[in-house]
Amino acid sequence: MTTGIYGMDRLSLDVLFCDPEPDLIQFVNEYCLPTQDVINALEDGSAFINTIRLKIKTTQAIST
């Protein structure tokens, strides 16, 4: 997922959708993920929720 500001208040959000692959989760920067308030405002925030859950699960597995 990438975001950008292109001037004149134009914003961009690019999201890549794929199967939940634990090897790819290492590239997810949690600071780029939306807050819970933003997720709640979305019509369907499931992609972000699934990403956050997988990131937490993967991080916990690495820690132990």
C-alpha cells in the first residue's frame, strides 16, 4: 500500500490485494495502516483488519 500527496490537496492511495501470505507481511509498515477510527468509517475495512491481524500474529510468532 502506498499513499501520496500530489499538491493542490490531491491525494492518492494505492492498495495491492493478494492472498494472505505470511512471507509478505514483513513488508507491511504498521505506520501506513489506518487507525481504528478510519477503519470504522470505511464501508468495508476487512482488508485492513485482516492485514493488522496477520501482522500481529506474525510478529508474535517471531518473538517467541
